[in-house]
Amino acid sequence: MTMQTSHISPDGETLHRFVVGRDGEGHWIARDEEGQTGGVFADRSSAIRFATMESGHRVGAIRFAPASVRLSLFN
């Protein structure tokens, strides 16, 4: 059995945890670990800004994929 957890903000909104990295074409990807939301970005800072806003500015809510891992919005 796999247990899934999600973080709830004080106002009841679900907060996301994000992975930021590059896809196979070199675009920057930011996607939440649940596969609920994400985006493709032209640069790293834009991907981080999106993830920061979507995660409610929580410390530790963003992790970076190792350079050897290629991200996709669909996996």
C-alpha cells in the first residue's frame, strides 16, 4: 500500500511540492510531485518563480532534478 500525503495551508488550500529541471529539449520544467500542475519555461528563474508562487513560498517545497534526469510534464 502506498501512502500519499498532501500539505494543507491554514485557509484549506492544498499546497504543492515541485520538481524543477530540464526536459530532453533543454526547456525548463516545473511540475508538482502529484502531477496536478506544472509548466514549461524558457529559463530556470521563471520555473523557480512559478514553483515558488504555486507552493505558497514554503521553504523546502522545491527540489531540483539531477542533471542526468530529464523531466516531462506527463510522467
